[in-house]
Amino acid sequence: MPSLTRALSAARGNRCDEHMTIEGKIAKAGNAKKVEEEEEEIDIDLNAPETEKAALAIQGNFRRFQKRKKDPSP
């Protein structure tokens, strides 16, 4: 059934890696490396009082959102 899988994949617009050219495989690998390189490492001090206040505010808003989502009455 591999030919059926390839046919369905082609119908969806996906190219099977088996039929991808060398250039296509290199470009695909290059794009993955670019995404990894673009990620910026963010250093947040988790013990800072501002961080704790921000976390509590976010958690409170999320809990209110969940409560309103469960019971949408005003």
C-alpha cells in the first residue's frame, strides 16, 4: 500500500521524502537549522519579586478566564 500512501500524500500537496530531490532535502534541513538559530534564549530571574507578582497576576487572570468559560453568565 505504499503507492496509496504516496497518492494520498500527493493529493494533499505533501511531497514524500522518498521522491524529494537532494536540493529539496538540503533546503528543508537548512530551514530547520535557521529556526533553531533564531530562537533567543531569555534569562529570567525566577526568584525576583517582580517575577512572582507577574506570575500571580497571570495565574489569577487565567483562573478568572477559566471560570467565565465554564459559567458564561454575567
